[in-house]
Amino acid sequence: MSGGFESSPEFKAMIKKSARDRYIYSVKRIADWEEAWSLKLNDGFVTTSDEEGNLSMPIWPFKEYAMKCIGDEWENCKPQKIYLNTLLEEILPNMSDDGTYVVVFKVPENPEVVRVSADDFKNNLLYECSQLE
């Protein structure tokens, strides 16, 4: 990464915020920009799992935040834009059917994240979109 958004005060401030603040920010930004970002490896998006084996797909509001998480674990991944309609109408319903959660705005500096069901994330996004109209 070089210059640009990742060197902005907004970027630097957001990666230091609490998981809850990053979640709220993400929902607002994804609704406003009508896109989200995740990491893609080969034909699919990356997932993480917790101690109980529950799968989660990480989502970020901007490409630069997703790129910040490409490290040893995901070194062969590439950031992938997801249009809001695709997220709401295809990806989140499929995740819900599979029981896969959403991890929102993971940052390497802080292991704390908000993990929500795909249905809850979809409902939060739909609510935020309704506030923009």
C-alpha cells in the first residue's frame, strides 16, 4: 500500500477503534458506497473459524482495510469488491443457509471483532440503506 487513503487520518483512526465502533462505521459506509470488500482465494472467499468450528466470512467497508489484513494467513489472497445488491441478495442468504457468520472489519492490531449472523448483518444493512433514502 502506498499513500492515499491508508495514510489518511480516517484510516489511522478507524483501525484503532473498538470492534463495535468499526462495525457501526462499516454498516454505514457499505450502505453509503453500495459496496463491501472481502478477500478471495482461488474460487472462493476466505473464512475464519472460532474454537467451536463456526465459520465466518470477513467483510470490510473499503479495499484498503481488507488489504491491511493480508498477512501470513492470507498472503495469497486478493481483495474482492462485492456490490451491495450481490451481498444482500446472494451472498448473505447463502451464508445464512450454510450457518456462516460475518466478521466485520477485522484488523491485525486488535483481535476483538464483531461476529454476527448473516441475517442480522443483512438487516442492519437494509435498515441503514433505508435511512439514506
